[in-house]
Amino acid sequence: MHIDTNDMIAVDTRTAATFLGVSKSHLEKLRIDDPENSPPYFRVGKCVRYSLARLKEWSHAG
């Protein structure tokens, strides 16, 4: 069985924004104002995290 280590990598909002080529504030605004079209995220306590693998999928879907 092959496990892609990107499936296990989670990044914060600033890093996710850099990865996607958008500003941190744009990504935060998407998450709040348009959650249906925002990249998928999850919370660890109060911290928002994004899976790198899911960010890649999301960026290629749009």
C-alpha cells in the first residue's frame, strides 16, 4: 500500500494562502463569506488547518 505523505501534511492559513497564490485575508474571507467555495479546512482547537492534498485537489477543481 502506498501512502502519500502529502495526505498527512496540514498547514496554517498563511501557508495555505501562499501555496494557492492568494492573500491570507482573501482565504479567510472565503472561509467566512463563502464556505461552499472555500478550500476544505479543519480545526485543531482554535487553529484552522488545511490539508496540502485537499488544497491541491481544490485548486485543480476550480
